[in-house]
Amino acid sequence: MAAFTIDDDEGTTLAVLAEVAPTRSTETPDHAAVIRAIRKAVAMDHSLTIGRMALLAPGAIAKTTSG
């Protein structure tokens, strides 16, 4: 997961990128439910609102050697 701010004409907003592990089931994962759960957790734990969010495949977010 990566979080950062984006500045645009409307101000500053929190953006979150989250990697979603592939599912073993034959059902398509409910990405909308994943996004709702992350938004809710961030709001409850940090009192922040996520303005933009994207779900990515595992390994899509580059990591440094320190994590």
C-alpha cells in the first residue's frame, strides 16, 4: 500500500494505491467492497478521507530495500 497527497485545482487530496492479492476462488473479487473497507478503516483509524484510490495487481508498487 502507498499513500500520498495530490494537489490540483480543487486543493489537496489523499490518494491511496493498494495491491490486491489474487483470489483462489472462481468468483471475481468485489473490488468495490475492498475499496469501501479501506476507506472506512482509514477514516476510523486516522480521521482522514481518501480522495482517490486504486487497486493494483501484486508487485505493481515498487519497494525499496528497506520496505
